[in-house]
Amino acid sequence: NLKIKAGVHMNLNTAAATDRFFIIKTADKKTTAKGMPYLDLMLCDKSGEISAKLWDYKEELQGMFSVGDIVKVRGTVSPYNGVDQLRVEKMRKAVPSDGVDPSELPSADLDGAAMFAELMGIAASFSDDEIKALVTEIYNDNREKLLYWPAAFRLHHAIRGGLLYHTLSIVRLAEAVCRIYPSVNRDLLIGGAMLHDIAKTTEFTVNDCGTASGYSLEGNLIGHLAKGAMMIEKTAGDLGTSEQTKLLLQHMVLSHHGEPEFGAAVRPMFIEAELLSELDLMDARIYELEEAVGGTDSGEYTNKLWALDNRKFYNHGKSEVTTKAKLF
């Protein structure tokens, strides 16, 4: 079987055949110098990604393929300009009878049920009964989706279980911050962190394997910040939550993107809101960095990263770079 480290193309001495399922990460229809159409693809599974080409592509015969599609691919891997490339011989969309195992597709390194249980345990430890009740209610209402939902359509944590993975990372960071800065209200910071992206459960169109194929109508017209504030409004009304607690949590959701140019409805206006915005940005950026640097040889630079101001980053090789979760 073809095995690829995250972001790294496999270095083979001889051609290797593969017949397996992938998710389409990018798909561009192009034309050769002789005018022949082909598909330029980036395919990925849990072990990583690989560049692929489907030559002599005829849409009317082979069908249309889009980013996020799960496909079964038969082809041969061989070096091209020093990089492994998959020459696709056959490719079709996966069907239910294929019984695709979601664990073989890009997914969080922690189980969804385990992450949900850890977060609910943290919420149960809150001394603020209003925040405890509101967070617990919203999480229970969205449990089914939270177990496998991605955090993004593209970019950081766009994997099965990515939403809880991203949230849990921020919550663990917040716990450490509270130990360093005792004036920070732990329940408010962590409660806001647990809710900051909760409405992403309405923002994307997601298949059973936890892959987003695009934005929903609600995602396009409202977005997860405004929708998250609406979810808090409804639940707070049902529970009789005080106006101040409701507004503080709504503000954290509405402001966690930091600046209006990045989608924030308002800039953070109290300590916990500012911290949440900074922790959210840090976790997203570090995930992107680890994925890119981990796929780069020691002593080499990554490609320019759009999400980080088109900068290139250096792999100094002094430590192994991985997106795998570290428990503490």
C-alpha cells in the first residue's frame, strides 16, 4: 500500500501501484501543450497527500470531480522532477456500498467521543452555574455533529473531528493561561472557547466521513459568528440565563476573529475575549505551520503559506514536527 507522511510525497525507487480511496484536496482542469485536457489533482488520505494527474480527461465519460469528493483511484506512483506523482488510470466517486472507512481519511488523532467527554467534564467543573448549564445544553444539542464535524472547509483542522480537536486545543491552552494569569475568569474564558466555533455545525455541508464539500446556505448568508450568538440567545432564553452572562459569551463569539477585516463583528472588549481571540489565532496558525513544516525536509523551506501572509518557513530539523495531539 502507498504510505505518505503528512504533506510529504513518497520517495520510491521503483514504480508502485495503488488502488485506494482518497479525498480530493484540489482539482483543476488544465490543457497540455498539445491541447489535450487533463485533471491536475492533489489527493489525500489519513497518511498524507500526493500530486496526481488524470490524463486525457473527458468529463462527459469520466464525470465531474470537485474538492471534497471521496474517490476510488487506481494508478501508478512514479518520480517526476524528483517528486512522487500518481498517474491515475481509473477514478470514480465513492458510493455507499464501498463502505469507506472514515478512519482511513484525514481525521483528528483523538476520537470524537473521547474529545467530547473531556470537554463536557471540563464544563462540569465550572463553578459558574449559568455558564455550566448553557455550555452543557448547547453541547448536548449538537453532540451528533460535534463527534465528527470538521473545523473548516479548507485550511486549519479541515478534517474529520477537526472542530472538537481545534476546540480542545484552545481549551487546554486556556487552562494553562489561567494558571499564569490568576485574574482571568476561568469559566468565562473556557466557556467562550467551547462555544466560539459551535455554529460551524450549521456553516458547512458535510458528508458522513466528516469532509466539508462547501458552505451551507446558512453559512453563506449568516456565518458561524452571528449564528453562534443566535444559538446562545435561544439557549439562554430557555434556561433563564442572566443578561450579563449571555452578553459576555455572545461578545466572545462575535469578536473572536479579532478584527472586522477578518470577519469579527466587534473587536474584543474584555480580557477573556482578547485571550480567546489570541488563542484561536495561535492554534490555527500553529496547525498550518506544523502541517507545512512537517512535510518539508530538514534544512529546507516550505512553500509560501497563504494563511500566514505568504511567508515561507524553515525546517531547522532540531525536533520532529507533527500535528499529532500531545496529552498533558
